[in-house]
Amino acid sequence: LVVLLLVLGIRTFLIHPFKIPTAGMEPTLHGIEKLRSGLTLPGDHIFVDKLTYRFRTPRRGDIIVFRTDSLPTMGESSRAKYNVKRVVGLPGEHVSIQPPYLYVNGQRVTTPPILETIQHRERGYSGYVLPKTFPPAKYLQVETDSVQLGEGEYFVLADNSAASLDSRFWGPLPKRNIVGRVTKIYWPWDRVGVPE
């Protein structure tokens, strides 16, 4: 009973395990992959730190897990209760995309370094794109669009933005939806480590 309570306490307040089902965060985090042979490769299993954001706010570049239940269009379009994306816009900022680049307050984002890597289409990344979908993305459809973030609001994008629903579709993410920061891949063994 003591061990069970300890595990539940750690999971509730400190660290929570999740698994990645889709390719939206490729190549940073791998989703489940079905091979032509019929075999299925497991997606990454990650640990999420639920404590850090009690002492500081999310930073640009953080990979976060968040609840989707109160997001305007996300709740209806997805069966997932949780999602994982990267924070790119902070409270009070204007965010826009001029493919493959990300702009904040009219300036191209250059830090942290992983955002430069994504925008320069290096190491398997494809830069940031404006979705060509129907119905179109609600918030960023063309290069002249921008989103103004309010107090306690964050803009989150997938690292593989060509294959993901993110803030371009459902808008700013309220801080209250954030579960925590992704700190480690713990499975499969050949992927164990700290994602960039």
C-alpha cells in the first residue's frame, strides 16, 4: 500500500509517463510506425516533469504535454486527452510564420538553437509551414497573419508542422492546460535520452 501511494504521489505531482502515438513531433519524438512488412514500431515513451512549472514559466523551445479537453476545436477533432508540442510563443508576443521561418514580434526567431535547426531544415526537420488544408487553419493561413498572445497564453507548434494539428488550428494554449515539460525518452532502449 505504501509503495502504491508513493507511485501515485510521484505520478500525480512530480513525473508522469506518456507515449507518443503520432508523427507530429518527428524527428525529435517518434510516433508509432507501421512498416510495410506488417510490423509495428513503438512510439517513444517519455517522462514529463510536472514540478518545474510550479516554480517558473514555460520557455521558448520547451517541449510540453498539455490537456486538450478545453481547446475550442481540439476536443472534438481528437480522441486524445493529451498532446505534445513545442512552445514557440510566450505571453504578450505576436507570432507569425513565413515558411520555413518563425517570427515573434516581427523578428525571426533564432534561439534556442533547436528552432534554428528546424527552420534551416537540418537533421530531418522540414521548417515551419502554413497548412494547405480544408477547412483551413483558423489562426495562421497566410504569411501576413499573426496571433497576439494574451496573459497566460502560449503558442505551440509541432516540430513536423506539415503533419500536425497545433496552435495554427486551435489558437493560443492557456497555461492552465499545461501538464508539464518533457524531460526524457525512456523507451525504446535505442532512443533513451533527453530530447532536444
